[in-house]
Amino acid sequence: MSALNLRLPDSIHRHIKEIAASDGVSINTFITTAVSEKISALKTEDYLRERGKRAKKGDLGKILNRVPKRKPMPGDEI
């Protein structure tokens, strides 16, 4: 495990402290979780972008044709 010195504006530190306390976790745990979530979001975005590059034009139509034909649920009508 690594240690990291981090300088934060007082207002951000105050918010982190309040949120961590209300969640019942340490500031360290809160920051670790927040950074992990951000990394996950960025990696997912990269994965989807790369996956999209491999898509073939007609594939979406083939996938949508496999969806059962039925009336939309109430509220989902066009």
C-alpha cells in the first residue's frame, strides 16, 4: 500500500469529513472509494469507446430484431 500527501481546499476537506462521518467511514476510506469509482468510470468509458470501434454497421439491426414484439409498458409509449 502507498501513502499520498494531498492538499485540499478547506471547503472540500470539510465536505469529505462530513460525508465520511455520515456514512460511518474514515476519510481515507471515503477518498479511496471515490477514487476507485472515478477510475472505474474512466476505464468503462475507454472500454466502451474501444468496443464501439469494433462494431459493424448492421449488427445493431440484428440485435434489435431479436427483441420480442410486444406493447410497451404504460408510460413507455412513443
